[in-house]
Amino acid sequence: MNKDMQEQENAVQGRIDQGAERIKQATSDAVASSKEKFDRAADRVEEGVHHATDRAAHAANRATDKVAEASERGRVAYDHARERADEWLEEVREYVREKPVQAVAIALGAGWLLGRILRR
């Protein structure tokens, strides 16, 4: 009987070993499958991050371009206004040189009118 029990124990041990091997293989397969799924998910996240970064960089570049355009337009407008003011000032100087009495009379009249307006 000892031999029968030994054979039964060996048979049971063999089944346990087979079961353990199947569990080991199933676990290994599950880990590999999970790793594959995780890698795919990580790739999708990475693509999304790259896409978002590209869009943000593009938007920042467009904003920078718009600011540069607005700055240039402002500089041109400032230069134009300054040129016009210089021209006007030169015209006033020329008028005062040509007609000093009339210029003083206009200045006195403008001062009197301004004083009346500010007193109210």
C-alpha cells in the first residue's frame, strides 16, 4: 500500500505542479497583456500631449505675430503723428514770423476766451 500511496502522492503532486504551471502561465500572459495595453495607453497619452503642445506653441506664435504687427502699426502711427505735429509747429512758426501782430492778437483772443470758459 505504501507504493499505492506513493503513486497517489506523486499523481497529486503532478497535478499540483501542472496547476501551478498553468497559473504561472496565466499570470505571465496577464502581465504581458496588461503591459501591452499600458504601453498603448501611454502612447496615446504621449500623442495627445505632443498634439496639445504643438497647438499651444502655434497659438503662442500667432499671438506673438499679432503683437508684433500691432506694435509696428503703433510705431508707424506714432511716427506719422509726430511728423504732422512737427509740420504744424513749423507752419505756426512761419506764420508768427510773417505776421507777428496778428499772431499776438490771436493769442490774446484765445487766452481771453479760454479764461472766460474756465471761470464758469
